[in-house]
Amino acid sequence: MSSNQVNQILQSSTSEGALTGFKVLDLSRVLAGPWCGMLLGDMGADVVKVESPKSGDDTRAWGPPFLEGQSAYFLGCNRNKEGIAIDFSKPAGKSLLAQLIPHFDVVIENYKNGTLEKWGFDQDWFLQHAPQVVRCSITGYGTEGPLSNLPGYDFILQAESGLMSICGPEEDVPSKYGVAVVDLATGMMAANAIQGALLARYRTGRGQHVEVALFDTSLALLANVGSSHLATGKEARRFGNGHPTIVPYTTFDAADKMIALAVGNDGQFAKLSEILGHPEWPLDDRFKTNTARIENRRLVDSMVGDELKKKNSQELISQLRMHGIPVGPVNTVSEALSTEHAKARNMVLAIAHETIGHFQSLGTPLKMQDTPTSIRRAPPRLGEHTRVVLESYLKLDQTQIDDLYTSGVIG
């Protein structure tokens, strides 16, 4: 398949995205930074991902599974990017970076604190050579504080932040979330901060340095649980699949399948009681209010669970939804991605790739009416666009580029 054919297949929308015209230099690797860059790319930005010619992004080797040698992990967070490879350990590589940065609106990096500064790209350099650039640094623990010199890892941050302490079975050990939720949320926070900085640039005419730390994000994700602790001083704890301040709000076994039930108010509990054949429950002082139900959590969950076991999940879900009671099946990943609603929402898409052919990818949750998101590029192969990017951005000729390849500066 030719490049033109691939590009024709990838072009999913003729409308311009919200960030069309903005140029992003993505120096990041693994997940938080690449996720940020992908979100900006989905909204129309031109994103150039820079990797080491020797090994590329770490996630290129994270597998199985692999599709024709391409890591499924890497494929999942690097679409809508051109890919180039530059060796920044060489002076000529740093020189290329210095020439590239002024051509971009945004630079994303998640190097160890002080790396860019050590290479000569400190705040004074940006002010002098690229004052319009929004530089986003994604760090583990920020640039201040006793842990600022440490690298950040999602799993460790889930543990340190207290997130693990509130996740998992009530009587068992703390558990991490099933995906790298701190990395993903940090990437989203970074994308949000970048767009805010770009809006501010319209007023000031200047870019700015934006910093988003995994540590800060992980604490922010404590949300209502963290707020409750700060309000009362009481230690938060695990409730399994339950909710600290709402009952019944957990998973239950129906006759054929586990379901998730979220009864959010007293009216919904009264309706649930009626459906389950127990209209007397809301009249009992132990169950009449949510506060009372929290005090009698185990009894309430046991009573509701005994009745739900008698019913088929699909019939039960249809009946409860008809009466406005939040409920859903506990699906496997394969079940969730194959639902009719997932298809209707375009949350599973086929992307064309020169070496793979086509592969299935998660869609974007960003639905924008007038400036729609789109998938225009497959995740790049290592160094796939090095030559074309250096030609178009720096106007280097073929001889100059060939010399850089020969000397190992680019790949």
C-alpha cells in the first residue's frame, strides 16, 4: 500500500479541528506525555514526536501483544503524530533541537528535572529564541520539594498518594487501578493546561512554562475522598466496590451476571424496594434515609443482594433503567468494546498502517460539533518522518540530511 493510499484511508474528516494550525513538538515518552500529545493531535494539532534513534520510546518494546512488530501499547497512545529520531547525546542533535523549537507553538517534555537546562535550553534561552512557545514539563514530583529529584512512575504514585489505600476489597490489601490512571489523568491535565496557555498567549503575545506533576495529579484525583478527610480528619478506607457516602451503591450478583447498582437518593431507593417486592423497606427507620442506610450498610446490601440473585440481569437492568435507577452490567473489556453503544459512539475505529495493514484502535471521547476530532495519521514507525520533517521545517537539503544519517545524529 502506498503512502498516498494510507493517507487517504486515514483522513476521516474534511473539517478542521479546534487546534488546526498549531504545531506541537512532543519530546516525551511512555504514557503521560504521549497521551497529552495524542489528545492535541486528535483535535487537529500537527504533532511531531521525537525519539532516540537507538531504541525509540520505551513502550515500543512493551509487549506482547505486538502487531507486525509494533507494540499495541505504543499504538494506543501515539496516533496523529509524525515521528522523527534524533540523538540528543550528540552536539549536532542538540543543535537540531535548537533549530526546531522556534518553529513550534508547544514543546512537551518529560525528561528528568534539569535535563533541558543542562542542554542549554533554560528559561532565558526560550525567552530569547522562542518566546512564543508554550513549554510543558511533565514531571514525577514537580520542580520543588524534597522528592523533586525522583522520577515518577504511575504505580508508585498510586501507592504514595493514597489512591491504592481506597481501592480494592474492604478486608484485603490495597490495590492499584487496572490502567495507569495517574499517567492518563496527568496527560489530560497537561493538555488542558497547554490549551489554557495558548489562550493566554492571545492576550500577552508570549508563551509560558507549564508544569504538571504526577504527584500533584494523583492527590487531586482523591477528589471527594480527599475533601472528606480534610473536612473531618478521619482516615479514608476501602469499601470494595461500594461508595463511602451512598448506600446501596456497589456490585451485586444477578442470577446470571454481576451488575453495578448506584442508588443515589431516597426516592430511587423507594422505587428499587418496590421493584424488588419490598415496599416496606423505605418505611423502616434503618433504611428510610441515605444516612440511615450508611449506618446499616451491610444489612442493606445483604437484603438487596438476596433479591437481585433471583432475577435475570438483562430483564432487571431494563426494568430499573425504565424507572430511572442507575444500573449496568459488569462487562469484560471485550464485552464493553463490542456493545452497540460503543459502535454508535465510534469508540472503536480501524486505522490504516503501512506495515500492519489495519488495526483496531480506541476512538476519542472528544465530540466537537463544529471542529470535529479526527484520526489523520497512524502511530509512526521509528524515524518514519525524519527526512520530511527536517526538509519542511529546517529546509535542509538531501546532502545535509544524508550526512546527519551517516554520522548517527538522526535515524
